[in-house]
Amino acid sequence: MTLEQIAEEIRSHTGCGSEPCETCTSFVPGEGSPDADVVIVGEAPGAREDATGRPFVGPAGRLLDGLLAEAGLERRHVFITNVVKARPPGNRDPRAAEVAHHRPWLEAQLAVIRPRLVVPLGRHALRHFAPDARIGEAHGTLVGEGLFPLYHPAAALHNPRLRETLLRDARALGAALG
Ligand code: URA
């Protein structure tokens, strides 16, 4: 399967009868390079993403773009996606059953790209890859073989100290990539 075929499958998904698949405006499969060394994984789309069908295009996305630049990366050279491909109503946290429902799509994307590093953003995304890791300890470090967690940029929007930490961690990501 190609990334575009996976995206098409996600966009045409219908009839499961569950939130957020049935309540979203657009599915947000993710976007970027099939040859990406780095896959960025957020939790779930927000309002702007739901309206446009694109990941991280709101305020957190602008901060993410700055972090990528700090790491020496460009958006078009990485792949950006979320664990859950549809916006939960009211931006509530995705439920375990919803994560399980969407997980095969993320696994399929990762199997196609085979990145050097997966960068989960925030504790919810991190839990998906390393259930026992804590974001407060794991952020900005290489965890296991190919996991490099960062704090979620949305958490830093109103917290200048966390923003500094994120910028430092993004530079560490760039160094880990060599
Ligand atoms: N927050 C996320 O976790 N994902 C997005 O796509 C946008 C905001």
C-alpha cells in the first residue's frame, strides 16, 4: 500500500457508527514525505485541522513549524500525523476504543515510511508507543530504538518556559539525526 492509498482509505471510511469518525467534518490522515526520516505524531486533530483536513495547521502547528526549523527539518521532509485521524467532539481526549479503532492506520503509515525516528508529541501520543514512559522524563531524549518524544506544542503556547524546553529539545532532535 502507498501513503496515498492509506489516506484514501481513511478519507472514505464510513459506517462504523462511532465518534469521532461519524462526527468529524474531515478526516485528517496526515501529510508529508514517504521518504521521511522523521514521523511526527500528535494526539488528534483540532478545529482547524478538522476544517481543512490537514494536520497541525492551527496555532500549535505554527509552533511545530518553528520546532522543525530548530531541528534543521522542513515540513515537506517529514511526515506529520496523529494517533487518531478525526477530531473528537469538543476536542475531548480520545477514548481507548477510539485509539484502538484508528491505530491500524498509523501502523500502516509507519510500515510504509519506516522512519529513523518517531516523535510523539505529548503524553497521550507517547503512551501509544511507550506505555510506561513519562513525558516529563522522556522529552528531548532518545527512548529505546527510535522514539524521540517532545512535549506537545499546544502545551507551550501559553507557557514561555515550556517553549524554551521545546526549542532545546528540538535542537537535541536535530543532533540525534546527525
Ligand atoms: N494537535 C494535535 O495533536 N494534532 C493536530 O493535528 C493539531 C493539534
